[in-house]
Amino acid sequence: MLVDGMALLFRAYYATASSGYIRRTKSGLPTNAVYGFLRYLWDAIDKFNPTHVACCWDMGSKTFRSEQFAMYKGNRPDAPDDLIPQFSLVREVTECLGMPNLGVEGYEADDCIGTLSRRFGGDMKVMILSGDHDLLQLVNESTSVIIMKKGHGNYMVYTPETLYAEKGLLPKQVIDVKGLMGDTSDNYPGVRGIGEKTAVKLIQEYESVDGILENLDSLTKGVRSKIEADLDMLHLSRQLAEIHCEVPMECELDLCRLAVDPERALQKLEELEMKSLSHLIGAAVVS
């Protein structure tokens, strides 16, 4: 199981911060995001029973995508003050649970996840845990993407079959749809005036962006003019949307084997005043 650490951590933070409550230790250290992260993670481990687990993380805002497009993710606000100390804290916790924290400067967690899913997917089934639909492009016969939905313990598991059944798309077509419609969260525009419905319809009909461009004469005048006006941005947005699966990173499979040391884990939970979570650990110990 490859865990999109940032997706779980942000989800956990806002799940409680939105109510105005921030869990803290007696010394005042905020821990609500870490606490929620562990609950999300353990629920998924308990449900999907992976033999190996690794957590992937972003390593700063500067990546090869921000070099390609200066405004990439430029619309995102700074992290809340209560969340900032939890970025390093959550990695301390996962390390104490025997799970490697992985990330490479210049790349996003998605790229690390993509690289490892391709590396290990030839020998074993790979599960990706996230809330980010961009990762659906990584789905194949050996890799499934588990999307966390609203409500604790509520998941949608995407395989090539379920992805096509729900969205009418092949995994690689997710990239082309994003290239056309852009992504407001990542702050790249795609083709102005083309939304998700039109993008999906075009890709279903012409199979790819290349297929659309080869058949411009078949498009309605309005759609054709929009694409022609934003052709360079279409190509750039498509590049930005594609997950890079050849990140130079080291990760030995044996280091990812899920084998929690209960004593070490319990000590860390007690330190963070999260002893109430200790009952979850037993369910995830692999002997």
C-alpha cells in the first residue's frame, strides 16, 4: 500500500479544524492532523490488509512542474499555523511504526507513488491510498487506487473495470481530460471554456488529445476555436497532469514490510498523548 501522506494529513486536519477544535498535548503541541491521519491509515490497513506499506510525501513547493509553469499551485494559501509542526511530527510517528517516509526534492508525492507502483507492480498487487483523483491515471491490472470518500471508512476502489464503468475512461485518458479541462486546485487552466463534461465527451469520442487535434474539422466551431486559441496551454496542461513514473529514488521492498514494533509504537503514542489509538496497532502487526 502506497500512502499519499499529504492527502491524508490535510484531510485529517480539516476534518476537525473546521469545527474549531484542535487537539493538543498538555504542552500545547497541535496533534489533530496526526491523530486523524493515524485513524485513517489504520482503518485502511485493517480493511485492505497490505503486507507492505510506505508513505510518500511532497518535499516542498518547488518541483519540475513549477519550473515548467510558474503559476503551478500558485493559488494555494499557506498552511495553517497549527498544521505546520505536524508535517514533521507525522513522519516521526510513521517511522516509529516501521513505515518508510519517501520523497524526492523536485518531485511530488504523486510522482514517487507512480514510480513505486510501476516498480513493484510487476511482482505484486499495489494499492494506492489517497483522496486525489489525479492518481487514477496509475490504475492498471496490478495497481488499484483507493479513493477516500466522505465519511470515515468509506472508500471507492478503482480498477480498470470500475474506472471505466464509472467515468467511461481508460486510465491514460485521465491525463488528456485534465489537459483539456485544467485543474483549479493545481492552478493550470487547460483550454479556457472547456469544462469536465465537454472534455470527457471529446476524449470518449476521439480517444486522446492527439485524436482530437487530428479531427479539428469535425468539431463544432465553438469548441474548435477554443482549442486553437489555447493550443500551447493544452499541451502544457497535459504535461503538468501526467504523473512522472521514473523518479530517481531508492526503496527496497523489504524495508516496507508492515511489521510494527508494539513497544516502540506505544511509547510514541504515549508521548503524543494518543494512547487511545494503541488498540488499533495490534490489528496491523504482521509477525
